[in-house]
Amino acid sequence: MTQAKEPSFRDSVDLMFNRAVALMDLPPGLEEKIRVCNATYTVRFGVRLRGQIHTFTGYRSVHSEHMEPVKGGIRYSLAVNQDEVEALAALMTYKCALVEAPFGGSKGGLCIDPRDWDEHELERITRRFAYELAKRDLINPSQNVPAPDMGTGEREMAWIADQYRRMNTTDINSRACVTGKPVNAGGIQGRTEATGRGVQYALQEYFRHGEDIKAAGLSGTLDGKRVIVQGLGNVGYHAAKFLSEEDGCKITAIIERDGGLLDENGLDVEDVHNWIVKHGGVDGYPSGRFIREGAKYLEHDCDILIPAALEGVINLSNAERIKAPLIIEAANGPVTAGADEVLREKGIVIIPDMYANAGGVTVSYFEWVKNLSHIRFGRMGRRQEEARHQLIVDELEALSADKELGWTLSPSFKKRYLRGAGELELVRSGLDDTMRAAYGSMREVWHARGDVKDLRTAAYLVAIGKVATSYRALGL
Ligand code: GLU
């Protein structure tokens, strides 16, 4: 439970924003213009289900339109409220600015527990919500482009895209009205894994910098690092999977809604994930130490803590007991402003949400571009690339034979070298590049300025600086 003096999520974001602008020299008034949410639309609509009319409440908040369209997910959860969507919309503005995705920030939410409804009912509810938003241009390829968030996925995005298309039959760009769609309905390869993949790339980049590793009191590489993950949903699952399968990390604890599992030798992410899909939680999983009060494991000894579930889970009530030297915020707002201060004083390094989970919106950007260009990435160049590589391989092999040099290229090298990049490779390459570049811009501020002591403040400085530049260019 959070204590009474804990600010709301929206206030938390503003407090962090204020801490950063205090170090900037913005023209009077611009600071407030950037901080405030431009508009929040609340809709209450009825859907006849199970023989009666059910009324649902939904929101779409637009934080900043310095660039359009504005971008951000739609969340389905009973905890959705105006304060939360506004905080999340603000974070979207800063996130997009930091990773140079050319969007303003927005966010939506529907107060609903998706598990209470069957698929057919959810489709009717989603279509109706989409209708309400689309008719006010709160879903529109050039003005406001939603995406998945907690409780939604590609299925809901496909319904939204189809609903928009039905309402705009002559809009040739209608597919770009929403991202995170299934690949066969205008989506892009690698979008589902994107946020988790981005968390992995962020950690890989962090571990390329000795000075930064030392700042957290760590050493070495990602190999063998003990990682605790909270939330094995889309983001946490992919992050944990890639870090354990590709970087040698040990996932020592997994915290879910119904409890936590701990195994110092490392848990099998795929196996735990399959268990959760089948049983709805981690309770009863045959290995690891289960506790009902899973949040206790946030306080367990580890090298890296990945909160990938709800906001505010690290707050004034537990911050003092957090032992992880490095926290990467895969969720939005998992650390409250109060806890952030406590953790900073303890010397814990936090890789902030606006950077850490920006992989989702980055690949959404690629999807939107793909939809507008009406062509899959790699379609024009792939075979040409392969043909040019083949030329080199042929030439080298001919040279070796001619001069009787006696060497050959290994079949595995040839196979890898000759393969031209398809959409998935290009998406991953673009995401990796984005995560490296954004880290570089934060890191530079973090190390170059004596008054910036943490990555979050650095991230805000970079992001706000970019938004301010856009506003200035607009003549504000
Ligand atoms: N909901 C995700 C986020 O919070 C993705 C947003 C998007 O792709 O537009 O970043």
C-alpha cells in the first residue's frame, strides 16, 4: 500500500518534470505549456450485452500536439482513470521526443476487466469505443494513432483498424490509424516483442559503458546477472526471455498477480510463461519458492530489477528495502517520485521508463511508416543485397581457385552473409539503433553536467529540450 503523502501518478510525473526544468533555461510560460495536458476526452457509452445495457467509461487524453499525429496506447483495466491516462499521455510525449519518433503524446483507457467478457463481447465493446473516438478524430492516421497497452493486444487493434476503415471507406491510409495490428492485417514483424526487445537492447547498451556499470556498483557483462522480473505479460515475458536465452542472465524471481516464484539457480521463463497461460498464475508451479505476497520479491537481493507491470509498485512503503543496484523500468511509472528520491540517495541506478520501454512506440513508428508507404520493409532491396553479396563470394572463391590459395569460405559464414535483411531484421536493426542513440543522448547529459545526477533527469532534459525546440519552431 502506498502511504498518504505519496503523490498521484500524474503529480509524480509532474514532479519529475519540474525537477528537470529547474535545471533548464526555458522562456517564461513555455514550461507550463509543455507540462499541461492539452485535452482529455471522457466518453460513456452503452452496449447491450447479456440482455441488458452496460455502460462503459473510456478516456483519450492528448498531452502535446507539438507534432502530429499524437501517439500512445489504449489500456483496458478497472484501475483506468483520468489521472492515470493523463500521466501516461505526458510520458508518451517525452518518450517519443527522446527516441525521435515524430509524434506528440496521447493515451487512452477503458475501465473494464477484459477477463470479465468473452471475445465476441469484447469485440462489440471495442468497436463501440473506437467509433466514439474515431468520430471525434481521436483515432485518425494523421491526428491520433492508438496502439496496444495493458490489457489490449493485436486482436483489439485489428478491430479498431477495421472499425475506422468502415467509417472512412475512401481513406487510402486507413490502416495507419492504429499500430500493433496483426501482421496479416497491416501490422509489422517484431511489434509484439518490441517493448521487451527494447528493454534488452537498453540493457545491452548500458553494459557497453564501463563507467555506467560502475555507477550501479556492478561489473562485467550481462552474462550471469541475477534478474528479478515483475509481470510476465507481453513486455516482461519478452524481456526475460531474450535476456535469459541470448545474454546469459539468470531470472531468479518472477512476480505475478497471484504471487511470486524464486529460484536462485534461475527460472525457465518459457516454462513459467506456459504455466501462467494454462493456470492463470504462478501458484502451483512445480519449481521455485512460491510466496503469496509476491511484491516481497521486489526487495530480494539481485543485480537487475525489472518492474514490468503496474505503476507505483516501488513507493515510499518499500523503497528503503530495495536491494537491486540497477532498476530498469519496463512498465510506465513503476517508481513513484518519492521512491525515486529514496533510491537515488541509496545510489541505485534507474534506467527510466520513458527510455526503457520506448521500444514499443519505436516499432509502432515503423509500422505507421509501413502503412503510409504501402510496402513492406525490405521488399525492394533484399534480393539485390543478396545478389551483391553473392558477387563478392563468387569473386573471392574464384580468386582462391585461380591462385591456388587453398582457402574456402565456411558454409555457415556464407549462409549468414548471403542472406539479405527481411522485415524482422530491419525492424530489430532500427530498434537497436534507436535505443543506442537515445541512450547516448541521455548519457551525455548525465555525465557532462555536474547538476544532473541521474538518468531520469537526463532523459527529461533531452526530451523537454526537443519538445521546446519544436514549439519554438512553431513560433510559440
Ligand atoms: N502503449 C505503449 C507505450 O506505452 C506503446 C505505444 C505506441 O506504440 O504508440 O509506449
